[in-house]
Amino acid sequence: MNILHTENLSKQYHHKDGIVGALKNISLTAEKGSFVTITGPSGSGKTTLLLTLAGLIRPSSGSFSLMDKNLTLVNDSELALFRRQNVGFIMQSFALITYLTAIQNVKLPLALIKMNKAMQQSKAVEVLEIVGMGMRMNHLPRELSAGQQQRVAIARALVNSPSIIFADEPTGNLDPKLSIEILDFLKAINLKNNITVVMVTHSPVAAEYGNVRIHLDNGEIK
Ligand SMILES: Nc1ncnc2c1ncn2[C@@H]1O[C@H](COP(=O)(O)OP(=O)(O)OP(=O)(O)O)[C@@H](O)[C@H]1O
Ligand SMILES: [Mg+2]
């Protein structure tokens, strides 16, 4: 199955200083279970591509589908529901909610799909244990190290049992040793649970983890 498919996907940002062509005719396909890496210089469109594929921003033209569902054709609420059910997202800056504990952060995506409280609790504990954070569930983000915060962010991305995880520079803020740990972890869930991973990275070491490698330059695939 093609979990990811795009045809001539383009994105222009309309800014008061002019139009920015951030993505130009991106056509790509990835099979379920792929580990896709996206590299390219700063400003080449990596984050824009990731956000578009994850359904967080709309393309200007072209089409894209996840799990054989053409998401270009669905309305905003259908898109949000699809995302909550099937997609996990890890951001570079972790984006944990500062006043919520680790476990409260991890439960958030489940609250959004209105899962009952007992199920939320058991699913959240399960994924926190998988990422090795079972002992720190009741810590606030500021009471965790950077690597631990990133593991909580990964737990949050995993908690809805997504088919596909999008990660923007997931190791950008971590030292080399922790980066390898997080990358190995992503690779392990990719292989073990057959979860497709799409990861933006600047690091050549991280890009080596991909079996589908995309290099962007000025909004185009090179
Ligand atoms: N909201 C926006 N409005 C207008 N232009 C934008 C917006 N977001 C990004 N851009 C422009 O689109 C282009 C692609 O940006 P994008 O964030 O996708 O790059 P990137 O490859 O992720 O860069 P980096 O490696 O620095 O994170 C850049 O030229 C940027 O200035
Ligand atoms: Mg970026």
C-alpha cells in the first residue's frame, strides 16, 4: 500500500512582501513502513512539505493522499479528524505544554478524540513506558532533561497508534549521543510496529536512517 502519495504538490505563501513559492510540483510516493528523510538547505521548504503532508497546512495546488485517502478533497473538520486518528507529529522544539505534566501532555491527543478517561490513562502510561519515561510521568517539562522532553513528545506522537509519524528535526536540540538514541528509537518503532516515519533533518547521520531520501532545493526535489 502507498501510505503517502503526492502529485504536483505546490505551496505558495502570500506574504505582504510578495509571493513565496515554497514547494514546486512535488511528486512522491512512499510505501507503508518506509522511513522517509527530507533534507535540504534552510528555507528549501522542508517544514512546509512536512506540514502539508501532515494535513496541517493546505497546498496551493496539486494533490496528496495518506493511506489512499485523497486529503486534498476533504473539508477542514474531516481533515482534522483524519489527522487525530492516523497521524503523529513531533516538532523540533518539543512543543510540550509547559503547565501540564508528562502524562497530561501525552493524554491530550486522546482527549481530543474523546477517548474515555480510563483508556486515556492506560494508553498514556503504556507509551510513556515504551519511551522509558515511566518513572517521570508526573514531572513538568521544565523538570525533565532535553532528551527526556523529546521522549515525552515522541510518546505523545505515538499515543493515538498512528500509521504515520511526521517529525521536524526531532534531534535538532539534542547532543549527538541523545540524537542517536532518539533516532534508534524511531527506527525501532518503524521496524517493529510498521509505523511510517517522515523526518526532516539537517544531519547527514540522521538522513542515513532513511530508506526513502528526499532532498529539497528551493522547493523542488533534487
Ligand atoms: N508562513 C509563511 N509565510 C510566508 N513565507 C513563509 C512562511 N513559512 C515559510 N515561508 C517561506 O517559505 C520558504 C520555505 O520555508 P520552510 O520553513 O519550509 O523551510 P525549511 O526548509 O524548513 O527551512 P529550515 O531548515 O530553516 O527550517 C522559506 O523561504 C520561508 O521564508
Ligand atoms: Mg524547517
